[in-house]
Amino acid sequence: QLQASGGGMVQPGESLRLSCAVSGLDFRYYAIGWFRQAPGKVREGVSCGSGGSVNYADSVKGRFTISRARNGMYLQMNSLKPEDTAVYLCAAEVLGTGAYVIWGQGTLVTVSS
């Protein structure tokens, strides 16, 4: 089970930290990826991978960072821009396969002045 939380409305330039609560998964076999879907757009990957091998979308590099939480993952988002507005979701990848097999419900992030 995965559940994303922590979304809200912020102004451009502000920060937000999202959480992905994970239950029933063994991190030895799964990695948590973050995705987002903006209104009217296709879903895009934000981060994927784990440990020392994490890849970020070019649009968020240098601004977004993932880290482990006690029972899941965080997505720290800094210097937010209006184009970061989207529903953010976390998903579990079978480690090393690129296959995301479990998806959580998303959390809405709105960046607006």
C-alpha cells in the first residue's frame, strides 16, 4: 500500500515536502518512484531509482530531492514554479525492472501567486 500526502498550495519559490507512506513492501525488492500529472497533460516521471542511483526529470533537477522516511519516502521540492502544479503520486517499482506495480493515490500541489 502506498499513500502520498503533504500537498497544498504554495507561492512560487516556496518549498514543500511530500511523503509517501509505504506499508507491506520490502525495500530490498522495491524502489519508490515519484510521478506527477498536471491538468490536461500526460503523467510524467519525477524521480526513479533508489540508493545511490536516483534519476530526476530534467525539469526538477537541482530543485527536488528524494530521501528515505521511516516508513516510506519523502520528496523535497524547493524553488517551486507554477509549472510544478500537478497531482503527485508515488509508485513501487520492482527493483531494477522499470515495472511500477503498485500505485498510491496522489496529492495535489498547486503553485500560484
